[in-house]
Amino acid sequence: MSSRTDAPTADSSTSEPVPARAARYHSVGGPEVINVETITVAAPGEGEVRIRLAAAGLNPVDYKIRRGTSRFPVTVPTTLGREFSGVVESVGAGVTDVAAGDHVFGSIPSGAACDLVVAPVDALAPVPDDVPLEVAGGLALAGQTAWDALESQHLAEGDTVVVSAAAGGVGGILCQLAIARAHPPGARRARRLGGGRSAGRGAVSARRGARGLRPPRVGAPARQDRPRSLSAVRRRGLPTGSCSARSRPRRSAAAPPR
């Protein structure tokens, strides 16, 4: 894996623990618990890479973890952030696919909001030459969620994909992935209807478009669509959380009985 290797091979000084600034918190709570602190970032171990940060993405899961309302456990003190992009500074033993100077992006369980990030090489991907690092820093989580949602449905030729919240991060990427894999007539029609871009309220009649689907088929809801979405798709759809991100909806009068 290589993308824009502009820097020379890292010298021994970049393979030692070094200080770095990080956005951290020592207790769960609101934004006021976040402070910028100086921490020591370890040298990359076997199979690991140390990256000098260019951009770190922030997602709803980040503030939910910070305030203690996420299903993901949090141990404080900790550093914010799960997705990032940057330039490889040094590599650990056994790493051959990445070199110092490569532009990469990826995600880790925590710690992305730091000047230096240590990550497994398997958690990284090269940044294409025509994609700015600032853009790549926000792609890993939403992009992987969109990819998993699309792959989980085992779509075949002729299937139609309906994406709710297509103007959001996950939905916008999912539309582009679906169009990229569509046959040319389907891709052209999707673009006419606003796929691959944020459509205004008047751009597409969702009711007219959905009524024209033959046969009527709706896929499983992705992300955390809650009972209201489940009640909307149960009769003709798949009320199973078959996408990668499953929700734990609370009981609601809007939810259909199981």
C-alpha cells in the first residue's frame, strides 16, 4: 500500500516515544470536560504504524461515548476520536506495505484526536492522490458503515436501493457506492433523482418514486433507525437488523409487536 511517499525513511528519532497534543477527558460529561493536554505517544510496535495527524473526524458516537450514553464502554482518562487521516511518520517491525511519507486514513477504537496516532497497519488504507487529507479524515467510519450496509443486502442486478437520510454522511456515501456499482441506465436514473448529491425537498417526490418500484421491496434499515422506521418497513421489508450497526430500540407504541 503506497500513496504519495514524499518523505525519506524515518530515522531512529521518530521510532521513540514522543510528546504530542491530544484532546482528552478525565470524566464523562458535556463538551466542558474536554481539554487539550500533552501526552506521550509510544513508538509503533510490531504490525503498527505511527501517523502524524492531518485531520480527525468527529461523529455522533464520539459525543455519546464522551457523555457516557453510548453502548460502547469508556475508560477515562481517554483521548477523543475514532477516525483520522495523516502522513506516516514511522513503522513498526514487520510492516512492509506502508512507508514513511505515505498518506493514509483509517479508524481506531479511540485516540484519533491527537497530533500522533498509532494504529495497526490493517486499520489503514491509502488516500487517493485526488483526495485531500482533510476530506479523508472523515471517511473511515461513515464509509465503512455505508459499505457494510450495501454488502449485507447481497444486491443483484435489477434491485433498487432506497436510501433514507441520503443527505447525511453515511447515506451520501452509500448513494455514491450504489451508483458506482449500478449498470449505466440505473446509474443515470439515480443521478436524475438526486442520488450522489444532496437533493432539496422539492427535487424528488419520494412517494411517487417509491410507488413505482416493482416489485415493492425495501431493505433492512441501517444504523439506528429506531422503532418508527421498523414499523414502516416490517410488512414488506426485513425487520431484522441485518446491517452491521444494530440499534437497541426502546419499546414504543409506534413499534410493531414482535
